[in-house]
Amino acid sequence: MTALVTGASGFIGGHLAQRLVADGHRVRGLVRATSDTSLLDELGVETVVGDLTDAASLAGIADGCEAVFHCGALVSDWATTAEIAAANVSGTRNVLEAAASAPRFLHLSTTDVHRAGNWYARTKRAAEAEVRRVRGADATILRPATVYGPRSAEVVGEIAKAIRAGTMLLVDGGRAIAGLCYIDNLLDATLLARPGEFDIADGLDVTWRRFTDDLAAGLGAGRVRFSLPYPVADAIGFTLEHGYRLLRATTGLTTRPLLSRQAVYVMGRDQDFDNGPARAALGWEPRVGYAEGMQATLRWLNAAPSAAPRRAG
């Protein structure tokens, strides 16, 4: 088949494009003008430049495609609510309109829609509603939890940087279940998916304390020593988000806040979502275990520890 992947230069979209090519499919990747397309170029992916927030730039992107995998989104700790909504809600609407002729449409969401109350989660809930409105009973929505693996610059890369620098913070001692989902396991579910809505996680009881301890050991760094109670961390995250937004608007600051409500939520609340429906309906099983996934992630971190931009699409 010919498949369109939005967010093709990002972590999940890039891995998906790679898998589709390996499986013999033709892949068209939607990227921004500033995206690093070196991996896609090596894979022979057809890249088209467009912006999720610009409907005109998406005209014709899905022509001739049998499947569309919408992975593009803005995941940000400190973008304005208008920016997040434009990319995640209006952007999804724009892709749906551009992909109206494609028989299959898969939307990549997040388990954050179940519990989190921040603006990112709200926009992802609204994006899901757009998919249901347009695709109806044919809608396919996957909600991964904490996706990790090689090239996970947005999550693992940032955590590794903080561990190495001695600035990593845990919430409530890291007792919460991390809800890990290894990237290859998510790809398996993506390619097996059919109409329906499914939470995707490996079903592990690995806590953030164990995850960061294992990362630190593999990086040759000290284990995380600092922790904050959830209410304190959440209040600090709220303050930093708003302060950084102001600095960004007035000074052009590009560094990220040290803590955000999104990060506090993910690390402070159990992410033990039920993958039973996905197993039953899709015949899916997480085939890569935690030890193997951690080893692959550490090999990437130790070979290429640099991080990539946070926005894909």
C-alpha cells in the first residue's frame, strides 16, 4: 500500500515510516520546512512539506494513499494554549479533510486523555472528537502511554540529560507506575489496528524510580536523589510554565522549563492503563520485554545522546 505518515520526522512517526518501508510499503511523510529529513531520505520516503495549522499546505497530501497515520502533534510544556490547540485540534481537522479519500485513517492520541486536565490533554481529547465526527464507525484511535526506545529524544533523551547533569527530579519518590510502551510494541499495535479505540501500554509494573535507576546505571551516572511531593511539584510546574511563556514572548527564550504540569502528571500518577481490549481485539502482544527495550535505549543514548526538537508534524 501507499501510506501517509504525518509527523514523519518525529520519534514515533519516524519509526513508523521505517517499519512501513521495511514491510515493503510506499511511504509519504509530511514534514515541516525545518524538519530533519535525513533518516527519511535514507529510507527513500517521499517527503512533502506542510504545516498542520495551514490547511492549504495539506492539499493533495493523501492523494493515492490507502492509509493515513496521523502522528503529528505539538507536545509542549510551555507553548500557548492557542498554539497547542491550533496544531492538535485544528491540525487534526485539517488532516482529516485532506485525507477524506483515504480508506483507512489511524489517529495517534495519548492515555493522557483519560485523567490529565492540562491543555495538552484537552486538545488531544478534542482531536479525538474530530476523528469520531469525520470518520464515524471507521475511526481508529490508539492511545499509547509512555513510549520509550531509541530516538526518544522528547522523553528518554531529556531524562538522560537531567540524570547526567544531576538535575533530574522525581515526584513522590518515583513510586508511580510509568506506563511504559516500547516503540516496537506500539508499531506492532499500529499495524494491527482496526476501527476502534485502544489504550496501548506494555502492562509493566515498572515505576519511575526503577526506570530512572536503570537509566542511570546504564549511563554510568548517579541515581536520582531529588524528589518533590506531587502538590508542590504541580504548583512549581504551573508557575514555571507561565513564567517561561512570558520570557519566551518577551526575550525569545528557547530553553524548556525545568518542570511542567504535564511532566508532573505523567511522573506522579500511575499510568497503569488496561491493554486487555487491544490484546483481545487486535491479537496484539508486547513482544519486546523491558530488559531488551532498556538495553536498546541505552545503546542509543550512549552512542548519540543529543536530543531532537519536540514538535513533529
